[in-house]
Amino acid sequence: MKAMKKLTALLLALVMALALCACSNQGDTPTPTTTPSEAAEESTAPSQGAEPAALTTAEEGKLHMATNAAFPPYEMLADDGSFEGIDVEVAAEIAKKLGLELVVDDMDFTAALTAAANGQSDIVMAGVTVNKERQQTLDFTDSYATGVQVVIVKEGSDVTMDNLGEKMIGTQKGTTGYIYASDTPENGGYGEDHVIGYDNGAVAVEALKGGQIDCVIIDNEPAKAYVAANEGLTLLEGTWVTENYAIGVKKGNTQLVDAVNAALKELIEDGTVQRIIDKYIPAE
């Protein structure tokens, strides 16, 4: 009898244990799992809605361009007092690509370089060529145009390309024309004693007309404009030097250099830059 009671107790215990297990399995919610391949896809999936960081400029929403608006046909004043020229139009197209509004800051050439170097203006465009001195304070974009420097003289002058070192030469202050010409003869220049720097090309041309200097070294296109506007002046045959123009940006501002370069590349490839140049410098 005792054995029967023990067997019954064991059977009851076994039944209760099985019932508890069944209840436990029915109430649990399976935990979802992720396969290794699915995890990899999740970790490498691009984030949605990510946008590139906005450009930081001297004034929010605007692109300030420092220039000297006395350098036709690259930058000059229109009859209504607005700014026009190759550099102005190219800069406006770049600003449009960047979603910014162009603002032209007009000043003398040296001040324009300084304004971009210290971040007062975002870029400098004024027929600017790249040299080691400027690279100390500015970074430069790719070239967008070629400049040829020539020599303006009075008609009947005895000045030649070979005797420039014996004459008084006028240039625009801060330009490569001034830098090259005023350098020592050992470096291919004529020495500071033979060169006078003026605020802009127009003032230098007036000095030539007044007999204060014997010639003016300046870029070809402005030179042609000055000769056409001033009777009695002419250009010496030949080229004094050939250079490439680029856009200057504050040293270290790689974000802006890259953005301007990308916009400039598109404008060159789609023909916009060449159309602007052809507008102001018709093919001869």
C-alpha cells in the first residue's frame, strides 16, 4: 500500500512538472535574431537625408569677390556704375553654382589680395597669377584664363623690348608685372630704380602720356583698351611674359577652394567660361 502511494505521488509530481514546462513555452515570445550578413548590410547602409556641410563665407549666403575694377575687360565699371567683365561674370556663375549671391568688393590690387588673404573677402579675382610670394598667404584654384603682358609706349618712342632696362617703366602696384620688372637684373628684372608702381593701369597710362615714364607693362587686353582710348599710344611688338590666371582664397580654406574648383570645372567643361571670354575678347 505504501508502495502504491509512493508511485502515485511520483506520477503526480511528473504531471505537474510537464504542465509547468508547457505553460512556460506557450507564454514566451521568441527573440528575433540577425544573421551576420544582415548585420553587415545594416552597418554599411548609407544614412538617409545626409547633406554636405554648408560653406562658411565672409557673409552668410554671399560670396565676396575682392577685385580692382580698373582692369578691362576682366573687371571694370559699367556706365550705370555696376561691375562687369570676364572675372565678374565667371565669379557670378561660380556663386550661382554654390547657391550664393555674388558681392563685388572694389579696391586697389594689393588691397584685394590682402582682403582675400585675411578672410575679409572670400575670393580675389583681378587677373591674378600664382607666384611663390602669393602662395604664402593664399591658396589658388585651377587656372581659368591666360594672360599675356605687353608694353605700351608712345608712338615714335625709341623704347624696345631689348632696352627696357635703360628706361623708366610704369606698372600697377602689386602685380606680377611690377614684381618681375623691379627684380634684380640677375633674376631677369630691371631693378627697382627703373620701375614705378601705380594704383592701377589707368594712372600708369596717364603718367606715360605726361612723360613721367617711358612705357607701361600691363596685361594685353587692358593694354589694348587703354591704347584704343588714348590717341598717340601704341603697343610694342611681341610678348613680355605669358601667365595663367587663377582665383585666390585665404590660406588653408580647403573647403572653399575645393567648392570653387568643382564649380569652375563644370563651367569650363560646359563652355560657360569660354563663352564669357569670347563675349569680351572676340576672336580676331
